[in-house]
Amino acid sequence: MSVPREELAPERRDFFHCAIQNRDGQRCFYCHRHFRRRPMRRKTLDHYIPHRYWPAWELDNLVLACERCNSAKGDNLPWPLVWLLLNTFFRRDNWGLAA
Ligand SMILES: [Zn+2]
């Protein structure tokens, strides 16, 4: 079941845009393309861990993404995180079967 997204006030959205730009620069977090050099690429706020798993607007979980990357990622976990989780879970020494 998905959690309804809380409405984000424009001032808060602007705050997040500024804070994330100061932290990460003017680039899409995923494809690294510069927003200023490509004005057609609209900046969007993206929940790195999707909103359905972490239903809050918190700076630690927000990145700027171009529309293309944001819609490609959709509501899925980002691949680096999936890889990390799988790698941690499936390590032989985590099975309790290590010889
Ligand atoms: Zn992108």
C-alpha cells in the first residue's frame, strides 16, 4: 500500500533545490548532465530511496534529477543500493554456513 505524498510548499521546494545544489552541484544525480548547459532538462526533486519506503521529504534522501532519469527510476530502489543490499545479504559468511 502506498503512502500518500504530503504536499510540498513552494518555499520548502525552493529550499531543497538550493540546499541540494550547494551539496551536489548543478547536475543530475544520476546521469551527471549539467542543468545550466541544458536548460531543456528540467530539474526535479527525487527521493533517492523511493517515497513508498521512506515517506518523508528529508534532505538526506533527496537528490536533483532530470525528468528523464527521474521517470526512468520511477518508484524503484536505485541499483547501487540494490547491489549493496544483495551483496550484504548473500555474502557466504552471513548464511551461518561458512566452513
Ligand atoms: Zn539525468
